[in-house]
Amino acid sequence: MVDRPVRVASIGMGWWSDVLADAVQKTPKIEIVKCYTRSAEKRETFAKKYNCRAASSYEEILQDPSIEGVLITTPNNAHLETARSAAQAGKHIFVDKPIANTISHGRAITEACQKAGVILSVGYQRRRESHFRWMYRAAKEGRFGGMVQAEANISRDRVGVMDPSSWRHSPLEMPGGVMLQIGIHYIDILLVLLGPVKSVSAMTSHLYLEGDNPDIAALLVEHESGALSKLSASYSTVAELYLFNVYGRDMTSFYSFHEGLRCLNRGAKTLETVPCDKNPTIVEEIEEFADSIRGKAKPEVGGGAALESLAVIRAGVLSAREGRHVTNKEILASERE
């Protein structure tokens, strides 16, 4: 017997809500039946585009027994209120990264979902890219040997692209700027490959992007294993540039957006090309959310993993602001309430 599609509502109408809705249309496992945002024009436009109903209020969605879950793409500082209300109403939750702007809010969301017994899935689609999946398998199989270090760069050109009034330009609504908005994706992957983080040193700069947020960030990360990694994130480069190199005792892997994935094994004289097909990462995470609601899967990134990567970014924000080394323990203790 084929399960009926999971019925969800989309909350918050922006460019990422459309990205998720486009992914929903590519799978029979889930369907968007309602949508809500404060702007009547935006919700009516979304409803027409994706053939769903525009709700007149968030309460209408929460009180609708036919709606099983919500896809939340509101500004980060609204995640707690939106997600907690949904959890209390028994709605399963998919929220795009970061889980929140602070550890205390992220914990509150996680605890609300646990108390209500609802699914919490946090959108980190980049960890699902096929080249990273290959790295995870290789690490699990011991092919890297002992991990030594890693270097990552996630850069895009956003100068003149985003609305200058966007919440993404505000230090209050997007603390750390590019570090939190896209850098956190590669922090998430570094955690998977090199393990938990002990401390962070960071610097940021604001050169070209509109608004008040930094458009360049650099983090030096000390992992509990003793391995070191470094992350660069930018919104002011000429084009998309993604690099992710992992150095081990027995093997090193090299990934770049333009050259794909290659590896070098101990004793080898030349790099080996690793074929990796492009996979539909956002469709995959949406389907996983639907399967989790049906009891057929568990979210790959729940509250715990989302808090782990957020803590690293929060340490980086504090380090850049105060010009000092910051430990994860300090962040977890200081943001307890």
C-alpha cells in the first residue's frame, strides 16, 4: 500500500521557500497544501504559484488537523516562536539552517519538539552532496587513516543581488553575516569528518556587500582529536567557488566546484579522479522529512547536530568581535539560558 503524501504548510515566503517548494513538486511523498506569511501579497503569490491555499493567519494552520507538518523559512530570529507553536500544536517541523541565532533558542526548539513528540529536521543540504558522501564513506572505512587537517572555502557573489533591506544584512537577525549564513554548511561537514570542535579563532571583514554584516570570514578550528581545520567564507568573490580538502595520514581528498573530486593515496604519484554524479540534495532532505513522519526514517540532522554546528559559529562570532580564542565550552555555558 502506498502512503498518501504528507500534508504540510510553508511558513515564511522568501526565495528559499520557493526552493523548498520546487523540491516538494519533484516527489510524491509530500505536498504543500497551505502557506502563510505576514504579507498578504506574498502568500497569495506563493499560493498561486504552488497551487495551495493562502492561510489568513498562522493560527489557521496550527488549528488545521489535516496539516501534519510545517516547512519553516522565516528569518532566524523567528524560528523559536514559529517552531515552538508548531510543536505544541502537534505539527512536525522542517526548519532551514541555522536552527536559530543562539544556542538557547536552538535548545528551546529542540526541547519543545522532544516534549511534543514531533519530528525536528534541520535543513543542511550541502552535507548530502555526492562528493561529501564519498568522503564520509572513505572516512568510515578508515581510508584516510588518522585525520590531520582540512581546509574549506565556500564563496559566492552576493554584491548587489540581495535586497539591501533584507534581514540577512542585519547583525541582529543574521549575527556573523556570511559566517552564519553559508559558512555553517561547511562547519557542519567538518564536524562530520573531523569530529567535535574544541575551540575557534576567527576574523571577519566587511568590504563590498551592502548592509552592516561582514561579507568575509576566516575561522581556524581546533578539533577535540587534535586535528585542525580552517574555513573561509565570502559573499564578495567573482563567482561561486567551493573548495574542500581533507588531509589524512593515508589519503587526502581534494574537492573543487570546477574540478570535482580527486584523491591521493599514500605511495601514489598522481591524483585519482573520483566520479560523483550531482544528486538532488534538497529533494532528498524533504523526502527524508516525509519518511520520518511516516516512521520510515530519522532526520539526519536533528536538534543535536544543528546545535553543534551553531556553537562553532557562535564561538567564531565572539572570537572575531573580541579578538581572542574561544572554546565551545564557553559558548555552551554562556548561552545556556
